[in-house]
Amino acid sequence: MTTDVTAPRRRSEKSRLAIVAATRDMLLERGFDKLSIEAVAARAGVGKQTIYRWWPSRHALVADVILDYADRILRPIASTGDLTADCCAWAVDLAKTLTTARGNAMLRFLTTAGMEYPDTAARLRAGFSVPLHDTVRNRLLTAGLGEDAARDAADAIVGGVVYAILTEGRAFAPHRAETITRTVLSGARGASS
């Protein structure tokens, strides 16, 4: 008996890129709640089955699109010898990114996913939230802050900027991230003395 075995279809990079671009654009236009796999497939020029072959759900697709964009945010903090200036510059850049239309949409989805979809939230935390926090914590550790002070200061810097942007949306003035960072670092240095 002969079995006809066909090679599995390879993922088309062109289709994948079209799906990612369509998802990203539609998130900005419609938001997550009004995003459907059918609409993404139509805009990307692929079948729904193509999307479901690569992503098991709408949440997984959006998480991948957001994590792809997160690479623009997850940058190390420069080390020029001036801890405060380095952290302030990084925090202002973070605020500028999260107050763009795309960055703000990403932040809103991260927040929503964290409350509603545990599996997607865990993936987003591991790929974005934890690395973002660790970027600040690691820079503070290399500057000589103790483990607890570095962890707490990283919580306060990242949390302070992100909370303010979630509260104020795109109206948040990015230069305020510098004030938040200076305040936290001043307190962290005082606490570790």
C-alpha cells in the first residue's frame, strides 16, 4: 500500500507580514474589542484558516503583534556615568513611545489582557512587563543600589510612568517622566543611605 504524503505547507513570510500589518493597523483603527479574525484575514488577503494555523486565537495574534512592537521599547538604559540623567532620558523615551497612537494602544491592550486573559497576560508579562522592569532594576543594581532598593525603585519608576499614561492617555506630557524618575531616585538613594 502506497501512502501519498505531501510536504506540510511552509508558512509564507509574505502572508505572515500581511497579517501582522493588518492586525496592527486595525488595532489602532478599531481597538481590540472590535478586531475580528475575519476582518484581519480580509485586509491581509488571506483565509481565516491561515491565521488560525499560526495563531490559536485572536488574543495570541494580538499578543504577538504587540510583542513585535515591544522591541522598540525594550532598550537598555545607557550608562554615561550619571545614573539620574541616564534613567531620566530612558523614562522620557518610554513615555514618548507609550503616548504615540500605537504605543498607547499597545499599553491599553496589555492592561486589558492582564485582567481578562490569563494565558495571554502571562505571555505579555514575560515578553514585555518583566523585561521592562528588569531594564531599570539592572541599571540601578550596576549603579550600586541594593537589591531591594533597586527592585522598589524600578517598580516606582516604571509603575509611575505607566500608571500616569494609563490615567491620562496620550495627553500625558513625556517630560513628566523625568520628574517621576528624579523623585524616585532621590528617595531610593535616601533610603539606601
